[in-house]
Amino acid sequence: VRAQGFVVDFFYRLLPLVRRTSAIGEYPAPRIVQLSSSLHLTALSSIAFQSIEEINNESLGPNQLYARGKLANILFTRWLAANVLEPGSRIYVSATHPGAVHTGQQKQFKDAYGKVFGSIMKAVTVPFMRSPDQGRLSTLWAATSPEIEEKDLQAIYVTDPGQWGGKSAKAKDENLRENLRNLAQRLIKEKAGQGAFL
């Protein structure tokens, strides 16, 4: 439901505003930044985004569900750049990797992996994680750096301020990108009506 609401809000409310803003030449070009993760690299090779049965696959554990979602963020970013933004519109889209950030989410390790293994994972990983202040730097860079417009950096995957690249082969796969779009469009029309995805 939240994903459907996001898509409807994005296409009906946010995107028209971003397009109008992009037409005002004296302002910096608007940017759309998706938060992804390097864990998209671990997404299963069998992921195809072709059916609701695949999406509801109960055999996927929390890591694979997360990896699949972050892969979808990058594919959506690439789809926006290729299919939604008009040439010369001065709108830049990117996806970012914040790094492993200690957000308090690690308290859920016990629920996801069991009390013993979850506690061990938390104890081993948290000391090496970035603070939230450090984790937001790649996203802030993608949203504000003049380099984006100066170098015409479209649909990049930012891993650290001033560093981009490192997308998986699946994140670059055009067929997978179109599969995701087709599945999303079909599901949103089913749940929110024919006019929900224009």
C-alpha cells in the first residue's frame, strides 16, 4: 500500500512540480535521489520481477528481500531516466549507497536471525558501521553537488561523495528494468485503478 501511494504521489504530485521547476533556468536542476544499497549486489540471479508469485516467495530470507528491494530502487532510477524524463528537462536522477549505518535497526537482528545468531551479528557488525551523519553523505552529495549537473551525471549509483559506479550486472539489465516496470504497472492498476499509473 505504501509503495502504491508513493508511485501515485510521485507521478501525480511530485513529478509535475519537478518538471515545472526544471523549466526555471535560474535555479539549479532538480534531482530525484533513491536510497539503495551495495547489498543489491547479493540479489539472487533468479530474480526476474515477472510475477506476484515471485514477489511473494516465502522462501526468501530477510537479506534477500532487502537485496531485491535495493536492486529495484536502482532499476527504477534507470527506468525514470530512460522513460519518464524528457530530453533536456534538466532533471537528474540517481541512486545512492549510504554504507553500513548504525541506525538502531540492528536491534531487529534477533528477530530476523534468532536470539543467539542475531546477538552475535550485532556485536560483530555494529562497531564497524558508519554513524547516521556519515551514512547520509552520499545522498547529500547526489542531491546537492554541482558535479552532477556539470558532468551531466544521469542515473548514476553513488557509493560515496564524488564516487559512482559499482552497479551489479542485474542493476544494468534492461530486460529486468522493463520487467520491474511491467509488474509494478500491472499491480498498481489492479490495486489502485486504471488511472493510477500514467
